Amino acid sequence: MKFIYIENYLKISRNNKLDFFVLMNGFKNFKVVHQKIILDDNSILLEFSKKSELSFAKKLFEKFFEDIETDKFKVNILFVKNIVQDHNELILTFENDLTKKIVL
């Protein structure tokens, strides 16, 4: 499984969200197979197919979000190394070995 976590995704405008989905579907070298909105964290977790080029997708997403960021928040994009679901929690371990616990 390959995942990208996009923090503060829910804070962007509706039009920017629609543009992002158009962007995601416009490339053949990566494919999103599942999405999970994390309301408590204003984020989205994207799962990609095994053959997806995650580095390319991350660079593309970073470029997209850098053009729409505001002074009030920053959209952070991170690779997820590991996901553990424990009863009421989702524990994400990112590429930089930071972990984040999200209450479900």
C-alpha cells in the first residue's frame, strides 16, 4: 500500500478541491484507489495503486498547493510509511519517522 497524507486539505476552497480532483485524474503514472477524509485534522489520506509513481504525485501535489496557500494555513504533503488502526485510533507514521494519532 502506498499513501500520501495532505494536511489542511479541507481548509482550501471548494473550487480548489475540484481542481485538485481534476489534476489527480489527469495523469496515468499514478492512480488513487481510496480516499479517507479526516475531519478532526482537516486532512485527506490518499491510497495509491501499487504501480503508482508516488514521488511524481507528491511533487505535483506540492506544486499545486503552493500556488493556493494562504497566510492562515499551510498545506503539508507527506508520505505515509505505516498505518496502524487500533480500536478508536489511527496511528500514521510518516517518511520522517514522525507519528500522528488520530481519534476515530
